[in-house]
Amino acid sequence: MIREYLKNHILITDGATGTYYAELTGDSTRYCELANVDHPERIRQIHTEYIKAGAHLIRTNTFAANSVTLNLTRDQLKPILVQAVHHARTAVGNGDCFIAANIGPIPRAGMADLDILDEYRFLVDTFLDEGLTVFNFETFSDLEYLPEITGYIKSRMPNAFIITQFTITADGFTRKGIRLEKVISQLQQIASIDAYGFNCGVGPAHLNRLLEKMDWGNDLVAALPNAGYPEIINERTVYVHNPEYFAGQMLRLKDHGIKILGGCCGTTPLHIQALVHALQEPASITAKKRKTVWTAPNNTPKPSVMKGTTKDLIVAVELDPPFDTSFRKILDGASVYKEAGIDLVTIADSPMGKARIDSVAMAAKIRREIGVETLPHLCCRDRNINAIKSTLLAAHMEGIRSVLAVTGDPLPDGAKEDGIKHVFNLNSLSLIRFINELNRDIFPEDPFTIAAALNLNAQNRSLEIERMHKKAALGASLFLTQPVFSDAVCASFATLSKPHGVKILAGILPIVNRRNALFLQNELPGVTIPDELINRFTDDMSRDEAQEIGIQLAVEIAEKLRPFVDGFYFITPFNRTGMIVEILQRLQLCK
């Protein structure tokens, strides 16, 4: 039946259960699968809301329902599985929604392969005994067990419909390091799989970028991205509320030939409702490439601008290190900025948990070959305290004397099921303290300037200012703010209580077009763009028209902030160094 439906329709699935359950209940620590027995009315409510929103495929609330994850015996686990099917059926009622048995990856936990396969068979047998014919395997990172278990399903029920979904990072790899194209090639060889696709890991814009170049032929492909990237607020993972933006991005996925659309972490019934409504409208897809120029290096570093500088305004510019070893573009950008007379090039440290070239290694290369001072970001997520110390020793050896200490963005939720763990021995506060201790003990003659982040876009601005004072007391003397867009945030600089001896660089992130503005608003934590600024862009603008508006906005914001800050922190959008240089020239901050 589902095969016939897909011949003439886009199949809309439900959205997230786990994050939506946490949003409804305020409980983000307990497995929502346990609620199948403990709070059945809540699970039926979630299914019902998704059906009313327009979902045509409902997944059972069983993603993490296995003996290993829940630490239960099979006798204890089976009622959770059976009740999950019952709740989905109750919500569907006499409607024509499909119900899929939802199965996530089973952690190894020291188990032998035969034991893991036996656990998968137990799950499958339970669902088959309950009469389900659609199976959805999601958030996988490799194909290790899928051929065997999907083949087992077909041996028991030849007409079963099987969907397998993989979590992909923004750089196009699974969490086990398998490239997107290889995953697809391997899936296409497994006859027992009816549809394949991608869920979790990234938001809709990044999934669009990864999938737009693919030719699916007659394959049935699913796309269930996250709502965006989460922000940690009061130790809770919070996703931006962005149904309209999400729906617009999903339309582009439909235009890429994707036949099954839905949502993962952070999505709600409102996201699915917006998607259903938006399916009547066309989506446009544009992609442009630009050439880069490699210039010969000038390896004479200038003296550190942060050591007792008397400059009226410090100018820092951020460049992102590449996802691979193609470093020439970033060196080219650093060379352009050096010629423009900037003071610092800052290098991000794998933002949003996506692996890039190490920020310190990249900063050292730029300093050596271009001859400009660098400020690498150093986050706590991927390093224990020994690794952080080793990195700082290497940075000092390379002549780097400024470091931005940040906690670091969390890994996407899908990584947890792949055995990838956060490494957070420190947070930004304790990292600042640690660097300050190294300054006293190891680098007393030539210490690091410690920079830190300041987010004045936060709802609780007073709390952020309090954290700034704590960071300053621990040793931070330079603060780089999150990108500023609103008049209210601009005005807050005028009354900001700044610690003695501290310098603040206001973050300026030029917008390149309307799509970019919507992405920043919806998928970049800590950024808030007023509607009136977004509406200065239109979808039919040329690249040059949109870029000119982005330049004008950046200049306007910088002029408002100029009297109240010690400098600016310009973030280069999409390696458009020329755009930043033009802004610097209009602000008379350029040579």
C-alpha cells in the first residue's frame, strides 16, 4: 500500500518525539520511550497532534527502546514495544496513516555481533507479531547490521516496506567517517531496503547543500533533518522555533527528488503543519561557485596588537578553516586582510561540532606564511585537560599569543547513538582560569592574551554581563561578541558595565541574501535578526544587489556601535573577503 502511495504522493512523516516530549513535559533527561507505559496519554497526544498537522506516516515511540539502551530485560522491554504500537494505532484510528516500527542503533556496550543481531531480531519479531509491515531504521552511521536484519524482515514478511536512514554531518560524512556517496552506493546494493535517507545530524539548509548534487534516479529517498542547531540554555538543549523557515527549506528538498519528508530533533507538529501547507508552493534552487586566487606569502609577522595597544579601534576578522586540506583559500583571504591593514585574523574551532582543520594549526600556518597576528578559538568539547595543555604549548611555540576560550558547540543529538561522546573536562570559565594559571607558571615572560565570548543577544542579558565579569576576574581581557543586528542590542553597549582593563570587539556578520538571513535567524544559536532587516532582502535579488544591502547593513550597525566599543570582530561570510574589505573601507578602518 505504501509503495502505491509513493507513486503519486510525497509522503509526509511526523516530526521528533523525544525533543517534543521534553518540550511538553520539561523532562529532558528521561527516555521518552518509558512513557509508553508510564504516561501513555502523552504519547498518544503527540501522535495525534502530528496526524492533525498532516503527517501520513507515524513512527512508533521506540527509537531507543532496546534492552541495552534502557538497561532492561526483554520481559521488561516487550510491554514498552507493544504499548508503543497500541498508542500509534489508537491515534491513527480509522484514518489512512501508515505506522512504522521505529528502530534506532543498538549500542555495542561490549556485546558480540551475534548478540546485537539477536536483539534486533527480538525487536523485529515483536513488531511483526503486532502486525506492523513498515519498518524505519534511523540515525545509523554504518551498514554493519542492516543487510542481515532487513533480510531477516523480508524472510518473515516479503511485502514489508523498509526505510533506512543515516545521520550525516554538515561535511558529508556519517559519524563513523563514511562519506555520503559511499553510504548511498552501499545502500543501493541491498535488495531488502525499499527506501533510504538521512535524518538528524544537521538542519535543513545543510542537508539541502549535501543532497542537491545527487541524482536519485528512481530511488525512494527520505529526508528528516533537525529543526536547526540547538542552543544550550540553563543546561537544557533548546531548538529555535522556526516552522516557516523549516518548511521553506524542505520544499527545496522536495525539488531535489526526495519523496519522503519529515523532521527529527527540534521539530514539532507546527513544523509538519507548515510543511504540509507549503507543499503547494514552488521552491527555487540556486548555486554559485567562485574562483579563488593564491597570493605569495609574506612571512614577516607584525608585533602583537594586544600587548599594550593604544589603537582607537582594533579590527579582527574571522576566517573558517576548511573541512579538508584545501587551505589555499583561507591563506588567500588572510593575505587580502593583511593588505587591508587588519590587526587580527581569528580562526574558529569546529563550530557546531563539525570537524575542520585544527584552529591552532591553521592559525600557526597563517602566521608563518602570511605574517599576520592570529587568534585561534579553543573549545573544550573535543579535548581533555591534557590535550588542551598540549595545544596551548604548541600554540605558544608557534608564536601565537592570543586565544579565544569557549566551551564549544555540542555535538548533534544523533552522535550519541553512534558511541561518540562529548569531552567537556572544562567549560569556558574553567578554561580561562586554566590558561591564566599557565600564564603564571609556564609563560610568565610572554603570556597569552585571553579572549572570551560575550552574547548580548541573550534573553537574560544581565546574566551574560555577570558572566563577562566572572571571566574577566579569571583572566580574560578581550571579549568578542556574538553578531549584533538589533537596535536594542546596539543600545545596550552604551550602558554596558565593562570590567576595568577589558576591551570589547563588537561582532559584525554581513548578510549575503535573504536565504542567508533566514538561515542565520533559524539555525545559528545566539543570533537574532529583526524581521525588518530580513525584509530588506528579497528572493529575486541578484547576488550583487543582495550583497550591497548586506554591506550597507553592516556599516550601519558598526557606526551605531563605534562610540561604545574598542573595535570590531568581522565574520567573513562564505569566504567573501571582498565584502569585508568594502565594509572596512566605508568605515575608514582600512589602509
